[in-house]
Amino acid sequence: MSDRLFEGIGAPVAVARDDDAPPIDPTLDSCCQREIESNRKRSAIETTLRAHDPVAKAEARRRQSSLQTGYSYKTFNLIHDLSFGSGCRCCYDPNGDGGDYEMLAAARKEREERELLKGDPGNDSNGGASESKAQDMSNYYTESDNSDDEFDYLLDEEVESAIDHDLQAQRRAELENMARQYEILRYHGYGVHRQMHPQRVFPSVGYRSSDKDRYIPPGAVVHLYDPFSPLSVSLDLYLENVASRYPGTKFVRGIGVASVVFIDDSGETDKWKDGAFPMLLALKSGQVVTSSSGLRDFSKGQNDIEPRLVEQWLERAGVLIDTPPPIEAVCAIRPEEDMLMENMRQLRGLGKVGELDEAERYDCGVSGCNKSFYHEHVGVKNALQEGVLVPESQVVASTESSYDNLSVKE
């Protein structure tokens, strides 16, 4: 019978033996050796209890949910059929947004092939010499470190305390929550460079928006590209790389002439509209603050732009924002729309919206229980569980195995 059968529910906890753990230095005093053994036993017990404790897991989930801002993004609003992945339906139209123009797609494919060739060691003419040098350096450091092996026990990590474990769990929950917030921002076009339909390029960045209830991006970069210009290709490749560093800025591109045609002038004219394409615009709170006609401000030739000049130009315009916007303000879908959609899903038998991304509920046979992990209710016996802490089948199997062992010994 396995020693770990009843581990964590009252049976002895398996402690790492000498063959599983580093040997204890025999030159240590007996009191130090006993302390190391005691620390190993305590670490094994705490690790086992944490692995088998459903209350600790539930508390970790509760702590993670309490760290959230209170804003719950409804995942049914996502559109998954876009060329760049997923996006919120308040920002993207699957019939017109996304995609690449032909020269950009070809340049991206060429860049990927070049990176693959760069990473292939067979194409390195000095690969053998570099590998030999790296091996020599590795041997040097290995030989120099061997003399310190007798003091390695001083560097052993101490047993993790309950407080350290709680702090690590809290930090892990904070990082997961932050990653989720940045993911929601990307769904709404922040920190990414996307191609939009000409009719939606300027509305997507709030250009001259009169809707007071709508959140206007504090910073936006609009590239009105020329599909036959190598400068447009070079600029788009650069903006795609740099966009992730500024989650508070929206980066969009659209075909130049058509995008300007769809602007509602309302009797007003701007000087930047008289410029040549391709063109780069910098907007703050929906207003154009500066523009670069023909990308003349940062071109270093006929086919390429100078990335350093582009970033300096955008920094002077004040549109590169590394602080993310309020997570609850980026989505333009009103709460009553979410409630209507949730009600429609319930009527169709699809369940609540908030349950879409959650794990399936574990069927324990107890009405009203919503736990998603495997569990049993002590004292509740039904067709799916026996209602006892240690099932009778395991006890019988353990007893029979013990008798078998005794008979073999006799």
C-alpha cells in the first residue's frame, strides 16, 4: 500500500529521505543536524497540508477577487474572428477592421523568415568557435566553483513560513490581476497598433467627439498610410513594436485618402488635411496637436524611417502615455446593454454571463453547491459520495493490503 494514500487527511506525512534530499554535512554539530532534519520535516508537512487544503485554495481565490477593482468585463462582448485576435465589439467591426495591406504583410513575413535564419545555428560560420569558447568558459567557472562546495549548506534556503507564503500568494494575485487588466486594455486598442476601416479610423480615437459620456483616449497616434509607400511599411513595423510600452495610448492606422474623406468636417477645416500621404498624426484628447506630412520629419531615405526620430517626435507631442487608463472607462458598452444581453442568455438557457470563463461546476450531488473543484461533503451521503472523510473502500483496501503483507512475512 502506498505511504501517500492517506497523506494530508490524518495519516503520516511522507518526509524526504536521504536519497531525495541533499545529505547533511557530517562535520556539523549534532544540534545543527537535528535542526536541519526538523526543518525538512516541517517543510514537508506544510507543503502537504497546502496541497490538500481546499480552504486555502478558496481563500486564495477570494483574496484574488478582492484585489480586483470591482469592474467585471463581460467576455461575451469579445469578437474572436479578427485578424489580430480578439477585440471588444465596442471598438472593432469584424467586417471591416483588422488585416494588413499587401506590402506590410510581405515585409512582416520577410522579417520573420530573417529572424528564423538568424536563430539557426547551422548558418553561423563561426558557430563551432563560439561554441568551443562558451564551453571553455563554462568549464572555467565550474572548476572555480568546486572549491566552495563544502560551504553550500550555508546557502540553503530557509523553510518558507506561513507569512511568506501569504505574501507570495498576494503578490501572485496582484500580478495576475494586472495582466488581466492589460489584456482588457488590448481588447480596446490600447498598447497595440491596429488597422481600422477608413470610416472608423478617427471615431476610434475620439476625434472631435461631442459624446460627453464616452471616454476619449488621452493620447493617440494615427498613421494615414499609403499602401504603396515603403516608408509606411517601415513606420507600421516600428509602431507595432513600440506600442506595447505605452498602454495609455491608442495606435491605429488607416488608408490615407479614404480615412480623410469620411471625416465629418461640420464646416471646419484643418491645415493638416492639406498635407501629403503617408502622414502621421498625434492627438491629445481627440484633438490633433501635430502632424508629419509625407513622414518627412523622420525619414532616413527612400524606404526607411529613423525609429529614434519617431519616438522623439511623439514624445514632444505628449501622446506617449505609459499609465493605463481607468479600466472601467475604456469600454463604451453601457451597463444596461450588458444586463439586456445577460437576460437574453438566461432566457436561451446559456447561463449567466459571468459564468462563461469559469470552470465547470463540479457535480457533488448537493443542491446549491457551486464549487468548481473536486470535493466531498462530510456527513452528506448520496449517489456520488459516501459522506465520510476516508471512503470505506480505501479503508478496506488498506486493511486487506496489511493482512497480505503479514501473511507474506509469516
